[in-house]
Amino acid sequence: MTSLYDRARDYRPAGVALLFIFGFGATATVGCQAPEDEECVSLEQYFKEEIWAPVMSQKCITCHSSTGVAKDSQFVLQSSDWTGYLEANLATIERLAKLEYEGEPWLIVKPTATVEHGGGEQFARGSAEYDAFVELVERIQNPVECEDTPIGAEYLAGVTLLDEVETLRKASLNLAGRLPTAEEEAAVAAGGLEALDLALADLLHEDDFYARLVEIYNDHLLTDRYLPGSDAIDLLDGADYPNSYWFEDIADDDERNLARRRSNRAIAREVVELIAYVVRNDRPFTEILTADYVVVNPWSAQVYGVNPDFENPGDTNEWREAKLPGIPHAGILTSHIFLNRFPTTPTNRNRHRSRMIFKFFLATDVLALAERPIASLNIEDFNPTRESEACTVCHANIDPIGGTLQNWDTAGRYRPPEEGWYPEMFQPGFGDAELPGSDKNNATQWLTKQIIEDPRFAASQVNIVFEGLIGREPLGEPNDPNAYDYLGKLVAFDAENTELLRIADLFTEADFDLRVVFMELVKSPYFRAEDFDPSASGEEPDSEEAAARLSELSVLGTARWLTPEMLDRKIQAVTGYPWQRSLNNSNYLLGFDEYRIFFGGIDSDTIIERMTVPNGIMTSVSSRMANEVACWNTARDFTKPAASRNLLPYVEPGFEPEDENGFEIPASSEAIRANIQYLHWQLLGERIELDAPEVDQSYALFLEVWRDGKRGMGLGEYTPNLPGDCQATVDFWSDQPLSDAERITQDPNYTIRAWMAVMTYMLSDYRFLHE
């Protein structure tokens, strides 16, 4: 039986390396001046395919890493958690390949233990691994030139992407919670990708986009934990901010409670609103760390006792820069909210905060650097965090950054330690750079300058936006070569990593304009992939080759279960109204006392991970949503002029499909089918023909319900009255009664209830509940 590796080589097109790389306007070296039946593989691809994946990532890096046993040797590798790790590792290998021992490269004599090697023999002379290393050295010494050929199309062979209009619709719902206008759709349909760029640029300047940005970043920073009551204000020290409870002097209970809620919300949202402020004002995104200010609105300004110049002192969405007395601001890292959300203790010594900085701003999970069990009884070092190799693998990274946060105490207050930092810990600093003594009191400001100059900062923000848009974390490099799907995962990781690094480079080149990241990700296959046709790439649909391709491509596109917030915006966008009984009642998807948590949401406190796979409760909630939204909005839509309707612009309640003798009424049935076609686009984003099977199925449902209703009313089983909740008697937004001419309480033709059935059918469809 051939291996998956061999099958992949057999089915890939000639001239394409095993690890496909996205082109997307870039090129990769894959063809060469060689006999036509020979495949040209570049040095970079050979290194990834034959050396890094099977050998170095599995064996060498265990010791030869920046925190491993061989960290002080000339051979130090970077793990896949680090941006540009493959390029850096190949550069190290090329340098070592030039060093020789008795005529042989050190790259050969060390792992074969020809000379003393602390790691012992890693492979024997004459083995396949040995041959691969010998060939690597030969390739380094005699580089082969390959033609530059874009190969993104090869990786995407057989993948169907959303067209530009469908992409705009998906992006508009995701980023701004609305449908595109007819004018936007027409412009993009005519102008293609160039017009899509223009439409996205406009979309990314809308107020609703900034709200979505806050939502995406709160999923990581989790500062909404402090929204209830006065939880955020309670974190502030009264000695530092004596006016923090300024609202207690308000005599009127309602006004006092409103001021408390608004003040607390402004403090709680300080960090994520800084992020939105930087983007809204077209600042480099690095300013989220380097900002020498906090952002305040009219309510939090009173809490802090500062007085920025507000245009409208009653606007909760007006944010201004302010400097708090005695605070050396460093953007997010010196915010009371951030420092309390990720606290420390006298024994933790900022290590938790440091780990979060690595995670949020350096695209590195430091705990993954040493994913192996540690037997604490075997650690005999006096100071294990500095002396034990089992501990330093993490502590050599996190402790120096922890030292740069030394001026912030456990309560997030600026309190430089009188006796200095702990001498038994690693020197405060960042990587190889040590904190200068002159910057001791501004250590965190010094730290942020180091972070933003590190390429991992750009990568980290691309990762965060990727997760917000796509609904999953970026792939990690697979680490089990013996797994049956290892090759597919490796190909998928390499392709995705290449694309994310490309976007990170564009982000950096654009002076850290975060909108560039959103635009590039929206246009990528990770957002736009819709389907896969194996025959288009040369495989039989049920073949092993097709299964291997599916393994590689399964990460493309988004079929994410919508979050409560996203589903709420989608419902309102397509129907015109939220899932809410009335304006004064709770929103069923946003209320914590309703279904927000049951539907997979988070509270940023005890529930901090969204559920991405629906369970029984979540599907039951979606069924209730479909029934109630259809019930409440069908008659309500008929109260508006046809041109203003969201759902039923082509029909009226009197449009019946058949006459009393059971003969079709062509004009009515055609209008009904046209409206069904419209609903498939409005609700499900499907552009289908009038004679499509999907229209036939929806029409059959309408006809079945209508016929049963007419029969039941003829027998007296049903009445013309609509159920009370399904009647349209009150304007939702004003909560005022409709006029007699507008209100709808009767359904004598049973068409409204038939439309309710069609609506329920579509609102409970997979394509509505998923993105």
C-alpha cells in the first residue's frame, strides 16, 4: 500500500512542490532548467519538505532552541510559533553548512555523533535522514535556479470561491451587521475586485465596524467582565481618584443609576475603546501599546477627574485623549483594566501578565514552548526558574518582561518598588535586550518600543483578526509525522502560514493600518471558499487522492456557527427587527438573563470561550428563534409599502396560488415564486433561478400550508384570526399603536401563515445559522 505522502506526490501536478504555497500575487520558485521529466525543487522547499518537517522540528529543536539545553551553541532554531521561523532556520543551516570538521560539515558530523554531541546520535550514516542532510549540504553549496511560477492556483484547484457580490454581502454582515445596498451590489458586480476594495474601504469606516472591532478584541482581552454594576470603578484606588464615585451625589435615583452604569461602562471598555480610537483616527496600530494617554468619554472623565474638551458632553460614544497625573502611560499595558483583568501576586511576579503579552502582542504561547510533564521532585536546583532547564524554557522568556512591569502592583497601580526588582529573577528586558537603568521608572514604555519593532507584533494582530473573521485560531504546525493526516495538515499549515505572513508584511508596510488586515483576509480563500470539486483538480470524487486534498483544504472558508451577537445583527439586517418581543423587553440573544450564554456566548468572566459547535440546547434556541421571528415579522412586513419591505416586496396577503377549483392562478403563483427567490438571497445569500429545485421546495411548503389552512378554515377548524403574537398592531420602534388602516390581525386567505412557514423554514436553515 502506498503512503499518503506517496499518493500526494503522485497526484500533484508536475513542477509543484509538496508544500504548496499561496501565490496571491506573489511567486514561488518551482520550475527549473532541467529535463522536462524532472521536478525542480527550490532549496527552501527541500529544507521544509525533507529536513525541517521530518527531522529538525521533531528532534533537533528539543535542545537547539532559544531556551533549550543547547541555547548557547551556534545552532539555535526557532519554533513555528515565531514569525519567519523557516527563513531564519534555513539561514542558520546555511551558515553551519560552511563549517567543517576534518573535511565534513558540522551539520553532518554532529547529529551522527562522529564528534561528541550532547544529544547523542540522532541518525546513522547511510540512513535516509543522513542522505537527506548530505543532499541539503550539496544544494547549499550548488544552488539550483528555478523559474518563478505562481502556484496559488495549484493549491486552490477545485475550490469554488464566493464571487465579489457574495463576498461583499458576507463581509457586510460580519463587519457592519447590515446587508449591502442595491447600489453597492451593482457597483461591485460591475467593477469586480477593484470595486470590492472600494466598498470594503467604505465599510471599514462605518460606526458599526468599530463596534465589531471592540467585540473581536474583547474576545481576547475579556475586559467586558467589569461591565456589571460598578465593578470597573471598584478597581480604582480612591486615593488616586477621589472623584471616582462622583455620581453618588446625584439626588434622583434613576439619574444616579444611569450615571453609574455609563461611568462604569466607560472605565470597563477603556482598553477596547482605545483600540477602536486608534483605528478610527487612522493612527498606526502600534499606538495601542505606545499611546501616552488613555481614552475617556464624558462619564469616565469625571471618574478620573480630567477635563478634555468634549463637543457633546452627553454623548457616550465621544472619546478623547487624556493623561492621568503621575502615570507613565504605555497604551493597553498600563491600563488599570488590563492590569486587573490579568492580575499578579507577590509570588507570581508579573509572569501571568507577561504570558498574556506574549499571547496578545507577540503571537507566542509560551506554555507551548515546553509542552512536556515536569516531575517537580526531580528538580533540585536552588533557584529552578533560572537554573533548571525544565523551568528556564519558559521563564527565560516571561521573567524579563515581568521585570519591565515591576512598577505596577497587584491592584494595577503605579507603585515603583522601593527596594527594586527581585535579583534572583532574570534581568528585566526583552529577548537579548536588557532594560537600561535609566528607563527603570518608564520600564513599560521601554517594553512597548521593543514589542512593536518585533515582527511578531504584526503577526499577532493578523492572528487576532483572522480568528475574529474566520471563527477559529490559525493553524499550528502538526507535530506527529506518524498521524494518518499529517501530510494534509502540514500542507494546510504551510499554505495558511504563508498567507498570514504575507498579510502581516502588508500590514507593516502600510504603517500598521489594521484595515489592510481586514481587507486582505476578506479577499482570501479563508473567508471566501465555498465548495470543493475534486474533479476540477483531477481527482475522482471518492478516491483517496480526493480525500487527501480535502484534508488540506478543510480549513478554507467559514462555516462558523454564528455567535449570539452576529446572529442578532443578521436577524435585524434581513428582517428589520431584532429577536425581541418589544422595544422595552430583553433581547433574547444579547440578554445574559435570556439565551446569550445558552447560545454559545461568553460573559468575559467565568465563560470565556465561545462554543463553535451547536449542542441540543443551542439548536432548540435556534428553532424557537425561527418560529418567533417568523411569527412577529411576517404580518409586520405587510404593514409597510411594498417598496419598503424587507421580506415580502413582491406579494400581498391576497395573493393566493390557486382558485376555488384548485386551478393555478399564474400571476399569483409567479409572484409567490419570485418572492421565494428573493428570500433565498435575502435570508440565505443564495442566488438561484426561478426554476431551481430550492424554489420548488420552498414553494411546495407554501402550497402545502396554504392548502391545509384553506381546508381547515372551510371546516371551521381554523379561524381567520392570526395568533395574538403574530398580529401587527404596534410599531416596534416607537411602541405606538398602528392605525386601523395599517394594523393586521386577520388572515382570511391563510397566506400570511403560509409565508410564516416559509420564513421559519429558512430562518432555521444551516445557511442562516452559519456564516
